Amino acid sequence: MSEQAPTASPQGRLIGHAVLLAAGVLAFAISLRLGVWRQNSPGEGLFPFLCATAMLVFSGAGLVQDWIKFKQTQSPATHDRSGLIRVGAYLGALTFYAASLEFLGFIVATAITIIFILRFAERYSWLATLALTAATVVGCQVLFVLWLGAILPTGSLWENLLG
């Protein structure tokens, strides 16, 4: 039986969407700096660009929707902070991902980030977490490396250990 996620207060939802929107703007700027497209092939910033764009669209839409709902109701809210903790977990995971990508490489950084999000922020079972993580990492390798010919970071840690 799965546990239902707690409901955040309207103010908490607005703050969460605003923080995600700000993080999306930062990620968008970084992805453009990395380069989205180079010499007829995807650049290092393509995947972060796509993720940041999705983050901006969804957090912006959520912010607008919750703002309209908040203005219509203006009712006293419960003070449940678990929604904010969950948003914080996502932001921490994304910060870790951005900071560790070059050092750990795409596969390891992606796997750690997805495991953390699915297991600890979303409370998936270990079986579902590991299956979804493996499918995501393999799927990204197939899509970006095999089909698009992108060069994903292998990680300076592994280059130093193996080289």
C-alpha cells in the first residue's frame, strides 16, 4: 500500500513554485552557457536546457494556477511543512546533480540523483526505485549517446582513477 503525499499549504505551494521557477531560470542560463547545439550535433547543454525549460514551464504554470486559487479562496491554511521539505529535497538533489555531474560523470550522478528523489522524496519502494533508475540511465544513454551522438561527461573521478 502506498502512502499518500501530504498536502502543502497554499502559501507553501506558492513559495515552492517560486523557488523552482528561480532554480529553473538559473539552470536555463547555465545550459545556454554550456551550449545547446554545436557543429550539427547536440551540445553539452541540450539536456539541461530541455530540463530547465520543462522546469520553467511547469513551475510557472503551477505558480499561476496556485496564485489564482489562493486569491479566490484566501482561507486559513494548515501549517504542514512536509510539502516544503519535499521541494527542498528536490532542490537539494538538483543542486547535487549540477555540482557533481562533471566530477562523477553522467551515469553515476544521474543514478544517485534519481535514487534520492524516488526513494526519499517520493517514497517509492527500493524495487521500483532501482528499476526506474536503471531504465532512466539506460534510456538516456541510448537516446543521447547512440541516437543523438552527444558526448556525456564521463567524470573526472573515473578518468583519474582509471587513467
